[in-house]
Amino acid sequence: MPALVSQAIVLRTYPLKEADLIVSFLTRDQGKLRGVARRARRPKSAFGAGLERLSQVRMSYFQRETRELVNLDSCELVQSPFRLLSNYAAGVALDYFAEMSEQLLPPAEPNERWFRLLVAVLDHMQPDEPGSVWRAVTYFTFWAVRLAGFFPDLDACAGCGRGLEEQAWFGRGCPGLLCRECRGTLGAGNSWELSGVSRSLAGEMLRKPVGQLSGPGWSQAVAADLRRFLVQRIESHIERKLVTVPVLENA
């Protein structure tokens, strides 16, 4: 059986036995796959540093229809995320991207747009430019929800259906944004405002690549309400909390 070779991004690795690894990786043409890398934990492993999370590689593997796990033959490192590890927030962002991809992507379903999204945000982040990290995180979160297929309407109230003015609110358990009148259904202390500025930035993300987004410096505070709103939608969809979110927002 000839080996398959795919452009891939490593998402996670898990120890298996004494020397092996289970590797979760996103391929450009086959979607998210999991495979076994034999002897990958040994000092002179043929995989080298290619299995570090969010590494971009050329993965060679054998795939059988009757088996859930593929057998990894080798990987050629194309681009390493090592340059980002000098910035703590950027390092946590890598874990955030990996966790989101693991939770939202179904196995073995091609999703080239997600693959290109990951490449774009990884290329955009610069360790000496903190603003690039938060721009990339916000852009990735926005498009992750869109590509996963449950992006809410930002222009209409999820309660009454009327068009939203500049102010809008959201809360856990609510499928979208609410107007001032419907906000009361969430109960006291259970709602947060999504600013008009953040909604405008969301509209800009629809039209522009990550490197062309405007914004007032893109500090952690920029569009923090939009990220919170989108993360709540994700957690409601997957029915669990994302582990990396509080670590990232406290970075």
C-alpha cells in the first residue's frame, strides 16, 4: 500500500505505551485525522521536532478503511511555531487554536478553509507585536464559528426578531443577540453587552483578511466582548467548557 502524503498541521499528541505517540493532525485534503507515530518519543526519532503542536508539516501516512487510526510513516517540517514561544500570550494562543480545532472539526471531513484559516493566523502572529496575537485570536474565533455553521445573526434580536440598534446583549443559553426589551429574559446579572464597535469589527472580518483589519491598537481589551459572545456560542454547541479560554484571557 503506497503512503499518502498531505500538507498538515499538528494539533495534539498523546503518549502511547513507552515510546509511541498518538497524533491528531489536520490535513489540507483529508480533514482531521489521528494516527500512531511509532517510536516518536525516542531521542533519535525520525519525526524529530515535526510533531510539536501547530507545526506545519508534510505528513506521510498509511490509511486503511477498517481502522480508525492511520499509521504515520514520517513528517517533514515545513514551518515551526517555535518563534512564537517567546511570547506567553502567543504560546497560549497556539493551545487555543488547537483545542478549538479538536472540538469543532469532525474526523475525516475535508475542510480546506479551516486549514487556510489556521495558516493565516499563524503567519500573522509576531512574538514582538502583542496586538497581532489578539487580532489573530479574535479573527480565528470569528471564522471558527462561521465555518462550524452556527454563527448567530448580529443584526436581529434572537428574542423578538426586530432589527438591533447600536446596543445589543447576550447571555449563556441564548442563541443570539437580544435587544433592550428582550434582555430582561436573561435575568439580572446574566447578560453582557456587545458593543457597536465590536459588531462593526465583526462585519469587517467578513470582508478582509486578518492582516488588513483595522482597530485601535488591538490590545487584549479590543473586541473582548465579541470573543466572549462567540466562545459562549461554541461552548453551548460542544456542551463543555474550553480549557484554554480562561488561561488566554488572563495572559
